[in-house]
Amino acid sequence: MRVTILGTAGVLPDPQRAQSGYLLEKDGRLVLIDCGSGVFNRLAQLSLDWAKLDTFLLTHLHLDHVSDLLSIWAARWLIGAPETALYGPHGTREFIAKLLDLFPYIRDHVRATVHELGAGEIWDIAGFEVATLAMNHYVPTLAYKFDKKIVICGDSEPEPALVDFVRGSKVLLHECSFPDSTSAPLHTTPTALGQLLASADVEWLVLTHLYPQAAAQSEELIRAVQKHFPRKVTVATDLQVIEL
Ligand SMILES: [Zn+2]
Ligand SMILES: [Zn+2]
């Protein structure tokens, strides 16, 4: 499995970072998890067969995780690939129907199959075994575990059930939106994340979804997490590749 981190910013603009997006590849299949602003262009930087990018997962329905979705679908329609499958939390079906209704010229050409996922489920998606966990954010939000190897979380405050969910995984991608000095309701700061993961059985924590004040002090973020979670911790960068 190859994971390409496409975007690592939160809501505020950062010249080095697009908003959330993670591309998974295995046996020629491609899955995109989230597609915030800038992900469309990051995908264009890869030598990618866009017709093969037919499976999309959303962690939640906030704009910084969905804003490039229709741009990607419109591009795929224009190259002759209108079929797509979309998976997301409860509410995704109505959300997409309303969104497509705003752009009938796209709606009338893409053929999207939408699946709503609950928490605590296991699905077979594009050849991946995908397990789901409910996170704690402003709207229904999921974390996804792929082939028991990598967990990609949507936005959340530290969620206690994550410790069991990640057990035995190699990599955890978790948001670290703000430094400890910033109040972060329903988001995560590094010390809180380290405390949550203190006894977690996961080899490598990758911090992502960084607002500029967090991105500007990545070494401090890592140190704060590792006070409690003394394992491999890094800060994600756009276009970083992880092989699993
Ligand atoms: Zn977000
Ligand atoms: Zn959010």
C-alpha cells in the first residue's frame, strides 16, 4: 500500500499546504480520503490516471474536507470517467444531492453511488478492508482504518476509543490543529494527543491538519506529544509518501 499525503492544512491558508487529502493506492486501485481546497491541484502534480481515481471517502462534511470534490468529478467526467463511488458519514447522501443540484451540468453527467457509513462497521472498499470509528467533532465524523495498517482520522478532540481502534496499526494520521497555547474545542493540541496515546500500540504518529500557528512550531509539537507518547512522531508535509 502506498499513501500519498496531499494536503496538511486546516482552514486557514498556508502557501506550503493544501487542505486535507490523502491518496491510497494498492494493486492499481486508488482511494481518495477527503479533498479540501488545493487537493485537486496536488493530484495534478502526480502522474495519476484520473480515470482510476473512482473511490472517495469523506471523514466529515466540513468545507476544508470536501471543497474540491466536484472539481475532481467534473474533470473525470470530461475525460470519460463519470462513474464514481462515494463513502461518508450519515448525511453524505443528502449533502451530495444538494451540492449536485447547484451544478446540474455536472449532476447530469456524473454517476455517483453514495454509501453512508456508521461507526463500528467494516467495509470492503476498492479492495481495502475499511473499519470505522466515530470521532468527536462538530458534525458526524469518522476515523478510517485500512487493512489494519493505517488509521486516518477526521477532525476531533482526543477520542478515548481511538486507543483500542489503532491497536497493532503501523501509522496513525491525526489532526494537531493548534499548539498547546491555543484553545481548541473539538480539535486537538499536542499535549492532549500525547496523553491520549500514552499507552497506544501504534508505531508511528503523523501530525496533520495544521493551522499556521501549529505549522510554525512543528518541533515543539513533536516534543509535546513525545513527553507522553515516546514513539516515532513526525509532522506531515504535502506530497509525502508512506509505503506500507
Ligand atoms: Zn478540518
Ligand atoms: Zn472539521
